[in-house]
Amino acid sequence: MLFLGIIIGLTAGFLFAWYFAGKGPPPEPFFLHFLNLERRSARLNGRLMQHELQTKVNDLFQQVQRMDMELQELQKKVALIGGKEKLIAKEPDRGTEILRLFKEGFSTDDIARRLKLGKGEVEFALSLESKPSRAIDLKG
């Protein structure tokens, strides 16, 4: 009888082990609770980041509106000043000025003296004008 009890006990033990080895142990309630907290935390972090971004966008929008108002005020002031005084004309491009003077018949020395540039700079600009694919901006 004792022998039969040992055999039944071992068989039940093996069946129990085989059942749980295939199925895996049941998750602990603490672990499940921890996973649920993490999921909620991730959703909360996402909502917080979205709120922070929205706040920053609103702040930037307000800054842009303030800057637009300041720009309009400055444009009004410039318009008032423009009515009283002549605005300074934009300086012509050095490269086009050098080319224009050269076409008018001025020598490189005369162009350099007139534009207060070095002779080498004038020659360089003229050489660039003859090669338009390699032209660069000559503004200082």
C-alpha cells in the first residue's frame, strides 16, 4: 500500500510539474499591478508632454503676435521718417559696378582708385565675370 501511495504521489507530482511547465506559472498579482501602473504612467507622460508642447506653441504664437505689432510700429516710424528725409540708396553690387566701369572704358587702375578697391580685387572680379559658372558674390 505504501508503494502504491508513492507511485500515485510521484505520478501526480510529475503531472503537476508537466502542466505548469507547459503553461507557465500564473503571474503574480503584484506584477500585474505593476504593469498596469506602468501603462497608466506612460499614458500620463504622453498627455503631459502633449500639454507642455501645446503650452510652448501658445507662448511662441503670442511672441510672434507681439513681434508683429512691434514691426508694424517700427514700419510706421520709418514711414514718418521717410516722409521727412530721403532714405539712403542701396549700395550697388561691386561686381556689376566694376563691370559697368570696365565696359565704359576705365582701366583696372582707374576702377580700383574710383571704388577704393585693390587692383587685384578688380582683376579678380573681371575674371569672374568672364566665367559666369564660377561667379561668386563680391559684396564685402
